[in-house]
Amino acid sequence: MTKIALILLTALPLFAGFFPSTVHTSVASAKGDTLTLRSSFPANGMSGVVIHNYGSDLQAITAYIAQTSKGHAKVISRDIIHHDELPTIRTAVKAGDKVIGGYLYNNVMLLAPDAGTYAKVTSSYAKNWVHPDLFAIYLSKRGDAYPTRENLGEFARAYQIGLVAIVRKGSLVLLDPISGRIISKKAMGSLPAKAQFPFYMHFKEIRSGWFSKSGSGSYYQTMEAL
């Protein structure tokens, strides 16, 4: 019986309870860009989307929001899908609009110091893991040598990523790239002293432009700055 219990314990995820759950709720009241929600998100800083019903089975996402305190949120962006040929949605958020907190939170990208750490974290959760190689290519095309909250936010919108998991020195954190807030943190040990810069990927470096050199620096210092 003891052996069975040990097997069950070792089969549990290494970071159980680390990821906040997605919440389906609605707007209770709205005053400009300040909202009251009928149900709170699990953590402050979590982003979500507002869905407005136009009638005749026509619905659309009209805004990004972020929870500022329990049951309260603020509109942080109305630029949902930017396209020069499409009109910008200008519908104000109203009471009764649907809300999905933690929108696309199942789509996660991990920034890790090496292949072993990357495999350890990604094997612990059944998520849609977006490989950082895609982000490396994005940074190279953009002309950036390392990640920032700004380029992570733009990348997340473009590739429908809900969360960025970041291995820091002694911890694993979850960054909501839409709100730019850290929403969860967990201690993590046995990390390599030497780490790939700017993060684990299959490329040796990120070229930041035609005439520029590749970036240089410390992985852990870069991740602490995010």
C-alpha cells in the first residue's frame, strides 16, 4: 500500500497548482474602462477578453482586460486583431458582456536555460507548448537580440499565446504577456549554473539585424529583467 502511495505521489506534476484556471464570467458594471466582474479571476494581473453580443448570432471580442483587484478589472487594449484592411472595433464594454479570464492560457511558451530544464518543465504539464525557436525567429525578424515585455506582448498577440513561463534563478514564474504582469511563482532548484543566452533554442544565437552583431549577456540577468 505504501509503495502504491509513493508511485501516485511521484506521478503528480512537479508544479501542481502553478497555472491559474481559465474563468468564464461577465461584466457586472462598467464605468468607462473600469469594470466590475461577476466572478473574480484567480490572480490579479491575469488578462482576459470581453465578448460582445451584437444579436443575430453575431459575437466579437471587443477588448483585452486585466484584473486590478479581486472582482475589478480595467480595459488595457482594444487592438484585438490589427489589420490595415479591417476596421478597428470601437464597441464600448457594457454590463452583461461575456468575459473569458485567462484567455488562451493553455498555449504556453517556456524560456529556459538549457534543454534539460526545458524538458523537465514541459513534461510536467499537458499544455500546448509553443517552442521558443518560433520566438527566436520573431526576434530576429524584428531586429531584437533578447526578449522584453514589449516584444513578448506583441509576439503573444500575433501567435495566440496566453502565458510565458520563465525559469529564473531559483524560481519558475508565469508572465501574462498581455497585461505584462507576473501572476504566479514557484521555487525551482537544481538549475544549471551555465545557461544558453538569451534562452534555450535550437539556434546558436539571434541575429538582431543585417549589420549588427548577435546579442551577448547573461541568461539569468535577462530573465530577472522581464
